[in-house]
Amino acid sequence: MSLAGPDGLLLIDKPQGCTSHDVVDRLRRLTGWKKAGHFGSLDPLASGLLIIGFGRATRLFPVLSRLPKTYVGSIRLGVATDTYDAEGQPLAPPSSHLPSQEQLVQSLKAFEGEITQKPPLFSAKKYKGQPLHRLARRGQLPPLKPVKVIIYRLRLISYTAPDLNFELSCSSGTYVRSLAHDLGQTLGCGGHLTELKRVAVGPFRLEEAQTLEEVEKLTRENRVEEMLIPLEKVLEDRPKAILVEEATHQIAKDRVLPKEAFLTVLPPSQPSLPLETGPMVRLFSRDGRFLGLARPGSEPGSLVPFLLL
């Protein structure tokens, strides 16, 4: 096997206190597989599901990184911080005017749907090539444009003032710290994120993930490859098109495949999830190899590949 490693996904339960990049580096050292990357970072404060791609699976980043996310977490009302989380400095003295549970539920409901938010200044998002957190620590405050995100569900689990526990399902690109800060502003008392755990990314669930300690043990036993999700099992909530032999050899990015290029198109094996990249179909050879992804073409039954493995 080459140093690039096998092709597939590994689900990791990231602990608090390390960056997503730290996790990728540790897995590279443990496995010896150099071609690896994560699909959607988690802050050091956050824990939970982190999807790691190896080999050709890293090419799926444009799609898998945009799957919807589900979190559970905690917000402390009464104090806003400069980082929007518990690691920051208070922006004002604590407020004693905290909402009732009824007011809180109504405010959470108002955040559902398409909203705009600004990323936290203390974040890894880049401005002119520089991470925002580095600029913020220098006292530089670049102009940040609000971005549109979708909150599919925001549910109150429990509330014992000043702390609330919540469950959130949202589109990719959503900053949960910004959501906590904006909720505090809406309520007029301030607020910041104190705990966050990602429990799902699209169809992938935290309970299916391995801890780093478990991966280390599996590596010693030469069994870690058994835990990889093969490419053929990825995105099973999308239709599967099987190409005729001739089309398999002629496939090219952005080149139209007419309906005659397919033996069959099979429906998805599970309900489709929201995906910001729009409708798409998985392309397979007759012998079961996952070739790439395509979008519907302008002609009925045709497909246009946009990502090839």
C-alpha cells in the first residue's frame, strides 16, 4: 500500500482541547497514511463528530463538507464575551435581567429558517489570507460581511437560569458561537457558548465514531482499515447511475453523458438529506467502482460529471 493510504472515511470522536488539524496530524502519525484531511472543523472548545477522509476520499471535500450538521450544547445567558464563548473576556458586567423559559423558547424559534450572521472575530475564518483570530489579537478589526445560513431546527432541551441546553440542526458554515451571541443580544442580556458537541454530519452519527485512543489500539492490532467507510458506501442517500463499459472509459469532468451511457439509475437507499450543492447522482462502473458525482444535464436523462475520483 502507498503512503497515501487506502480510500475511505474514518469517523472520529474529537475530544475538547485540540484542533481538528491536530487530529488529522495524529492520525497520519498513527496510520502512516499521509493523504488525509477533515470535512468541517471543530473549535478546540468543541467535541464530537469529525469526518476524516483518506486517499481519494479527500476529493469529496466540496460535497461532504457541506452536509448539514447537528449539535447539542450549552449557552450561558447574562454575559457576552469577545470570543462569543467561555474562553473570552466579558464585554460588559453580568446582566441580572434573564428571560423566562417562555421568552427563551420564542426567541429560539425566531432563529429557525434562513438567517444572516457574522463569523466571530476569534475564528479560523480568513480575511485576506490571515486567520481572523490572529488579526483580532493584534487589535485589527476587519469588516466582516454577514453570511446566510439555514437553521433547520433549534430546540430547547432544558433551562436553569442562566444556563440553557439546546439541540441544533443547521447548514454548513453556521457559527454556533455567533448564534449564542446573537441570541443573547436578541434577549437583551448577552450570552456566550459554554459547551458544544457535534452529534451528526449528514447521515453520519457520533455513536459510530472512534476515539483517538481506540484508533491507536486498532493501529497496533493492524485493524484500523476495518473501520474505514469505503467510497462505495458514501452518499447512499443519492441515486446511483451505473455506466456501460464504453462510457466508463470515456468519462470526463463537465462532459455530458447521454442517457444511453447508463445501464440503469437506481434510487437512493435512504431518504435524501438537505445538500447545498443541489441535486446529484453517484456514478459507478459495472464492477461496482465509485467513479464520481454528476448533476442532471439539460437533456432528459443526461448527466454531467462535476467531481471525479
